[in-house]
Amino acid sequence: MKTNRPLFLAVLLVAAGALPAAQAQDHPAKTAKPASGNDIVAIASGADDFKTLVTAIEAAGLVETLQGEGPFTVFAPTDEAFAKLPDGALEDLLKPANKAQLAGILACHVVPGKIMAADMKTMKATNVSGQDLHIEVADGVVTVDGAKVIKADIVAGNGVIHVIDTVIIPTAPVEAPETAKPKDHPGH
């Protein structure tokens, strides 16, 4: 199976990198134990709540990208979060003809770098598709563009996953980035 490696890297990069710091012991989200040696896709594939996310990653051709070196921070919607989408929306996105659109939506959930819960504060983080995510920490709750972080710090060998309760939909149409590295990536 051929994958769209640039888009996948972009998605992972968005999720991995731009959240400064609050104290870990004060962080409201639950913290999971590290899963050493496993990449983001392997961890998501092994979890019960990410079946739809894994299906979307596969349909968008991003498996190899998210298995890449990273690090990435992924704000991962649960199956329940995907179920909140309008009727028929997910089915349409999973069609081969909509692969680029699906990859663009997934890219909104990935930040370059590894942002742990202790690093999160009210701020903006640029995802791999170049759009700003608005991260807010208020009254013991962390939200990312309105999606609530319900579990934090699921550590992967190539980054970290933070579980969210809503799919982040870009404010402007996005498709897969043209290159594997965003403009602000240190490799550029």
C-alpha cells in the first residue's frame, strides 16, 4: 500500500510540538503510563477507543508518516468523538476520492515536537498544516480548539498522544501539506 508520507509527517508534526508549561501535578487531565518502544500508530492501534482514528489514518495514507521518527504531539479523537460528526460525514471522508481532505483534517490534530501535559498552558500551537490551534487551560480543564483533553501523556517512542473528545475541524479547507516538513520545522 502506497502512503502519502508528506501529509502523514505533517499531521504528526502538528500534534507534536508547541505547548508551553503548566505544572504536571496541577494538570487536570488523567495521565497514562508511558508505553516505551512503540510508535504512535502502534499505540493507537492497540487501544479500544481509537478504531476510527486508525481507520482514518490508514485511509489517508498516513501510517508510515506517524510511524516516523518524530517527535509528534497528536491530539487524538476517540471513536465517540468521531461519532459526533454529522451523519454521513465520516463515511464521505473515508472515500478514496476524499483522501487529501481527510489527511488535511488529521493534520490539524498533529503538532511538531513532543508537548507533555506539564508543558501546556493557554497558548497557540501551529499544527503541521500551518494552522494555529488554540490551547486553553482554565478551571482545571485543557481544551484544544474547543476539544477537551480527557487523557494526557500517552507516551510513544516517537511522540505523545493526548486524547480529545471532539474532532478538530479546520476553520479553512486544508489538504495534505506539499512537503513532509512544515516551514517552521528545524530541518528546513
